[in-house]
Amino acid sequence: MNLHVKSEAAATLSRRSLLKAGAGFVLATYVARNGIAYAQDAAAAKSVNIAPNTFLVIGQDDTVTVLCKHIEFGQGPFTGMATLVAEELDADWAQMRADHAPSNPVLYKNLAFGVQGTGGSSAIANSYEQMRKVGAAARAMLVAAAADEWKVPAEEITVEKGIIRHTSSGKQSGFGALAAKAMQQPVPANPPLKDPSAFRLIGKDGAVTRLDSVAKSNGSAEYTLDIKDPGTLTVLVARSPRFGGKVASFDAAAAKAVPGVIDVREVPNGVAVYAEGFWPAKTARDLLKISWDDSKAEMRGTAQLLEEFRARAKKQGALVKQEGDVDAEIAKGGRLIETEFVFPYLAHAPMEPINAFLHWKGDTASARYGSQFPTPDHAVIAQVLGLDIAKVDLKTILAGGSFGRRAQQSTHVALELAQVAKAIGPGRPVKLVWTREDDMRGGYYRPFSLHRMRGVVRDGKIVAWSDTIVGQSIMKGSAFEAMTMKNGLDSTAYEGSNEIPYQVPNFRCDLHQVDVGVPVLWWRSVGHTHTGYAVEAFVDQLLEAAGQDPVEGRLAMMADKPRHAGVLKAVAKLADWKGAKVEAGRARGVAVVESFNTFVAQVVELSMGAEGPVVHKVWCAVDCGVAVNPDIIRAQMEGGIGFALGHILYAQQPLDEGRPVAGNFDSYRSLRINEMPEVEVVIVPSTEKPSGVGEPGVPPLGPAVANAMAKLGLPRPTQLPIRPGDSA
Amino acid sequence: MAAFTLKINGREHQVDVDPGTPLLWAIRDNVGLTGTKYGCGVAQCGACTVYLDGQTVRSCSLPVSAVGKSEVTTIEGLTGKEAVAVQKAWVAHDVPQCGYCQSGQVMSAAALLGLNPKPTDQDIDLAMNGNICRCATYVRIRAAIHSAAKTLEG
Amino acid sequence: MSLVRTGTMALLAGSLVAIAIATYPGLRRADAAPEASRVAGSLKPVADFGGIKDKNERAVALFEEAGKVLQSPRCMNCHPAGDRPTQTDRMIPHQPLVVRGEAGMGAPGGLACTTCHHEANFDAARVPGNPKWQLAPIEMAWQGRSLGQICSQIKDPKLNGGKTMAQLVHHMAEDELVGWGWTPGAGRTPAPGSQKQFGELIKAWADAGAACPKG
């Protein structure tokens, strides 16, 4: 196995040549499930690739480009992967670069999934050892090359900040000059890794800066919407205003007459307009006259769904977890407290709406866009175009946010992309663009859900806890169903509710898994977006009834949860917690939630303004195991807090007789800078395995706000968002 | 369709578009400058911010027919000491996450410092709240603007 | 066994919610403020008021009719009592946050009106526009005021920008920003009647002695 040498020609290094170079690139076994096929076999799914030639491009100019198997959309894997590699490679940070790896499930699979994809805050967690080994292997190969070149023992060679050196002979070299020779060296099977005490990049504040900041500050970073390959057609699709609706008939005469419009074709998802540029496409789409067949469409509105969910919640659902006997405990007496929490459909609304690019040339095809799950996307494009997957390449590029939206278990965007290409035929590239309204009204929302909570407080203690959840499955019917569903129940609907961090002797969690014809999807922190709120607002309410302090009361029930307790203590210290009491009209609330093996506690300080709660400050403690990039961890906590706050205050996607109502940021209000609280973050030192930070900053914020509001004498909001009437 | 001459970043560009085409799409699709982003199309998010004769405008809410002889500046043509200070501070604070809104943020921040070299937090709120960042990088945007203001003091 | 039920459905919490709603307008449920119809209302012609013998009574009635325009969201949104305009038929706070500033065009260095609003309505972006687009000065605040108070303000030269009654009538009947109220662009309910009718009502009110409604 060899290191790629970046020469002038290597600037145009073909993705396919990389693929060919990778051993085991055999997409022999297609697993077909629900019409979605993607390549994988059991052995390949378990192998761990540490071959530097597939992950690193070392240039003659000494630059080291890490091919990142995760999509970069702000959460920082470019910098994270490069940190891991550079640490073991003993590279200088200034020589590090990053780019996306091409689609290849064998070489670039997420070790947590077995296929290539980003999600579940898993980038650092699943790459920590792998990418360090890649760096260590490359270092060993460079050292071996130097030893060979200089005729000195390898043991006498040192590598420091990108310089390979043999002190006694005075010989030294950068990586670039030796990369060609390093190609000849065997890849060590198990290169030794540094002891953490020797780290100079991992966990060191200020040692690395983001690799993508410059291009993202001067407008040069390229996103899918920016692709302008010659001849590219912009494609807008008119889709049913209701989920499940189909085209009955349409009249495209006026649309076709718009200058710049090339064609209008019916596609499975609606009617596609092909034009030279966005504005002609949008103008023409507005002129289409389409009659929709709603016979199989979801016609219910959210008000009706709420009634149905409430009715279901009166009865116990399928048992998820049970300890002791909740009903017997309720019968014994004590103070029974019952609360309902209702969570709306939420759009992800990433800053860059959904889009994708594909050039079908007949025998081959090239796709390029912010694909978060390249493996299934790749397979579905090949399948629709009737091409062998080896004839199709897919390159992930930067995406303007995701929050889960671009990880499509249904592959619906890849499918639509391939279908619009197929409908017009090979030749000109197509750029499928969703408008903001398409994005907001296009479904794939955080599921609408309801929690009916019951708890008993007796003698100052919480003695019973019951959580009946009504919600929709994200995974049902998807290619990931087998991975994530147990006994027909979707764990993402109850994760966090079934395992609460508190010792309660009588406990029950049950689920009504409801089918609704609205496509739903994971949304930044998935089930924890609602279970975190339900559990943490409710435990606070019970502790209040028990006359206990929100921090002390939680800690007293966390004897066997040291990491939960650790972040809770850390945030109490950071915020100088002296109870949730009100001072000068301000009150504090606290919450602690574990998600994706990362533990986050937050204290919120707020007051009530004329228009609702004003959050002044948030203190945040996070334990994500070994902290690889402290500043990115802080950034993700800050961003997670702002993202969560905007949604719990303002955001919902109501359905009116099945039609999503909110269409843009005027009706789906987003947090703005004047509403952003001050944020202080402490990273709790840990030697546990590193875990992710993209999502876990989100869940505690909502309940901490609710709990602070309660201290001001307001009810904890039982139906989100807190200010639903605020949007236009 | 009609022919328009747009003066963008000091150069003249001929575009042949419908007069009602938002300036944003003429800049992106006809002139080929893609640093200016589409985020909402309804002047809510600020990702499409450019300067028209030095004043910030949302290029999605201005038709090409209304540009006239005004000079358009996009992120690609952004110059001046405020712009340099802002972009340096953006990198020093690692402000961007996904980065998609940041062209607009940088344009608004540089314009703010041009008019108000030492903005308070409230000044920043008033100037920058028209730029939505879904990643909520607001803490760092604020810090970076203060840093840039400091460097401009010299 | 003491049974405390909480939640929006329960009586106790329900009353708390009611208090919260009364205290904090921001906590209204979405369905509490349905979108107003976009069909413009009408104005009675001046002739309809000829039957009112008493001059002052006639003036008051004429002003009350003209008040349908003054108190329409199209006019009220940019005559806020605070620094921030409102928007839409529901008159919710303007998003993004913009303030009057010294010249009624936005804060210095902050968001100027002209960042988004240009010479004309631009329906493609749902953004209204007018060459004179700006906020009324604070002394011309109408929001939260009774029609009688608005009337007194309007005819007081110290509060109306130094206008004589003739200038005021001309302003109402001819000003292009006032006129925008009847051509506000897609998605916005126009002010009732027409600017011509409105101007005639104001002129007739002035001619009748410009008495103001009580209160």
C-alpha cells in the first residue's frame, strides 16, 4: 500500500483512481431492503482500514491532506480528523489540509454503522483510533523511507512538526520529498500509538485552528448550490402540498414559455422544471397548473393528531421498560403528579436548503453534493440510472448545515436527483434545488410527539415514575430498521425516556408507535429532543413537590451515574449555583441530559420580558470523554444552545388538513443574535473514550428554560414552542 | 428578458434576464459570483447581503431593474480596513461552523464597523440581527466584531 | 391521597396559563390570532355624512370613518409607540429587529430600512417598498392610542411636523407613502376605500371644524 504523492497532476487526483487503489473495493454484495440497495458484505463491514494511501495525500509542497470520511457541515470533522492524523504523524498543524473522501463503503465506512455516513455524533468516536493509526502508519512509512534513503537505522530517526530528522548525520527532510519513497514501504499492521501524556495537539487548547475558517470567511468555500459546471441545468420540482399526494394532471404551457426554461417533465415526485438558472426555473414552476390526487395523502392536521395522540396516551402503550410496580405505588397514596408534554413537528431548516448535483453522461455518472449518507445515496443513483455502481461516483462536498436533514435513511434526495436526471436523459448536468419553502414544507421533520408523565412523591422522595409516549417511528420502513428497532419499537422514539439517570424504585416507560403519513427524520439529538425535555422538566417538577433543590435533589438520585453527576456538579460550580431562587426578576433552571454517550448539564438564567422569556446566560458543562478539539467542543455547545433556544421559543411546523403551514423564516422563526444568551462552557476532564458533541448540547437547554420559568411562578411549558404566535 | 449592465466589484457585466429577477440570482447564475448565498429569498436571513453604493442591501429583495448605475460589491470584492479586520477576526475566533451564512455576516459586520468603529453589544444586535445563523455562531460573531474593532483602533 | 393534576388540560394549571397569557402577550397560542382577511374594507363617501346637522358631530363622524384607514395595520405598523415597527396584518413585532433611529430610517450602523425595502413593492420576495419608506417620528406614534388621541396629534402642528390644516389635508390625500397603504403588495390587506376617498373625508373633517372624537 502506498502513499499518494501529490504532484501537479495530483491536484486533479481522480476520485476513481483512489477507489481503484483501495484493496477490497468490491461492491459485490448488494443488500436490497425496501427497494434500497447498497453494497456491503459482512467481512467488509467489520474491517478497519488504516491504509494511509486512502486517507492521506502528501504533497511535494509538504501539505498533508486528510480525506475525511465524514461530511463537514460545521460540526468540525475536517479539523477533528486532521488533528488525530497530525498528532500521530507528528505533522505541523500549518501543513494540514482536509477534503471529503469519495463514496466507498469499504474504505470509508463509519465504524459505528458499517456503511459510509455521518450521524449520531459519531465522527470522532468512531475515528479516534482509526485515524490515529493512519497517522502512525504514515509516520512509520516515512521514517522507513528516510532510513532507507539516508542509510541510517530507523530507530535513530525523529519526526517533529513535519520534519524528519537524523540528528547525528545532520540529515533532515520534510514529508513531501520522502513521500514517493514511503510509497514503497509496507503498511504496518498495528502501528504503536502515543500515550496521551505525549499529545501535543489532541486536547490542547490553541494547538489547532479550524481548517475551514478562511474559505468560510471570504466567500470562497464551495457548496452544492455554487456548482456551475458548463451546461448545468437548474431543476425545481413542484411537489404535492400534502404528503402522499400525486400528480393527477398538469398544464405546463405557460411554464414552458418562460425564457430560459429548457423543459418540463413529470417525475415520480411531481413535475420537474429544467432551466438555465434558478430564477427562470422558479418563475416557470410558479406558472405550472397542477391538479393533485390526494386519495392516498395524509389529510390530518396537527390539531387532529393531538386529539388522537391524547386519546392514545390515556392507555398504556407497548412496554419499553419496567421496574417495580408503578400502579401499585400509585394506589398506595402519596402525591400523584401528572403532566402532559406536546412536541411539534420541527423542520431542520439548514441555512443551505436541500440540493444536489448529478452529471449523467450515459455510461457513467458523477454526483456531487452534501451527502451525509453516501453509501445508500450512491447505490440508489446507480440503480435509478441503471448503471453499475462502479460506473457512478459520488463526491461529498461542504454543506450549509444539516442538523440531521441530509442524513436520509429514505435516500429521497438522491432518488429525486437521479429521477430528474433520468427524466431528461443523459448529457447536461442537473442541479436539483429546493427553495426555502420546499425545504420547510418538504417533510422529514422531527416527529410530533406527546409524553404523558405520572409520578408519585411520598415522604420527600420520588417513589414512582411513568412515561407514556405517543410518537411516530423514524426508522420504520427504512434500510436501518433492523439496526435500530427492537420488538417492532423504534428506540429513537423513547431513547432517554427508558433509561433515566435517577433511581426511582417503581418505573415504567411505554410507547404508542403511531403511523402518520408525514415523513419524519432525526433532528439534532433525535429522540432526546423531546425525551430530554420530558424527563428533565418532570423531574424538576417532582423535586419541587418534594421540596428539594433542583441540583441537590438530582444528585441524591444519581449514586450510580457518576458522569451525569460529574457534569451537574461542574455546572453548579461554574454557575455558582445557590438554589433556583429569584433575584432581580431573574430565575435559574437546570437540566442534565446524556445523549450519544456525551453528558451535558446546563444552567439557564432568564427573566420574563414583555414578549416572553429572555435568556440572559447559559452555563454548560460537558463530558465527552477525551476532548480532542476543546474549542470545537465549546463551539458546538454554544451553537447547540442557540439552536435549541430558537426552537423551544418559536418553532413549529403545524399541518392544516395535511398541508405544512410554515414556509420560511418569517413563519418559522429562527433565533437571532439579539436573542443569543451569553454562554460559558466547561469541559469536564475525562479519560473515557471520546464521544461526539454535535448534538448533545441541544437537549438540556429546553427543560432548563422551563425549570427557570417555573421558579418565576409560570407553568413549565407543556406544549412547545413557548411562543407559538410569534411567527407571521 | 432585457439586457442590463451591472457594475459589480468594479467591473461591468452584461446580463440578459427578466427585469424582475432578484439581483441575487443575476450575481450568482449570470455573473457567476457564488460567495453571495441564497438562504430564504424573502429578506429574512441576510445570507445574500451585498453593498449597493456602499450600503448593505439584501440582494434577494432587489430586482435587477432597480439597480441602475449603482455599484454592487459582493464578498468577492470586499476590500478596506474594516473588511480585513473582520475577516481576520472571523478566522482568529473560528467563527464559522457550516459557513453558509458567513458571507452575509462578514458583509454586515464590515459595514457596521465602517459606520460605527466601536460598536456596543446593542449596536451589534441592531446591525447583525438581520443575519440568521442556523448554527447559532452568534457568541463568536459578537466576540469577533469586538476584536476587529480593537484592531482598528490601532 | 392528595391528587394534584397539572398540565394545560387541568383546571389549576389552566388558570396559571390564563394568567401567563394575560401577563405576557407573547404566550398567546397561535390560534388566538387568526390571519385577517386580505380583502380591503370600504369607506363611506363624504355625502353620507351630510345629514349630520351639528358641525362638530359631523366632523367627529367623518374622522371616525377616516380612522378606519388610520387604524389599519398598513398605517399603524409604521406608527409604533416604541422604537420598533410592527408588521403583517397581525401587527407582530418587525422581524428582524429594526428601530426608528434619528431619521426614522433605522439605527446608525444598524439595519436601515433600505437594506430590505426599496423603491417599490417586490412581491417576489414579499417585501414592500416605497421611495419614502420610513418610520413615523415618535411624536406621531399611533399604536396604543385612541382615535381621539390620534386626531388631536394629527392636527397639532407641534406633533404633526408643523403642518397647517391645508398641508395636512394635502398630505393625506396626495402623499405617496400614505398612498402605499392602498397598494401594499401581495399578502397584505390594503387600507379600506381609496386614498381619494380618504383625502375627501379628511378634507370634509377639516372643513367641518376638525373636531376630534372623545377619549
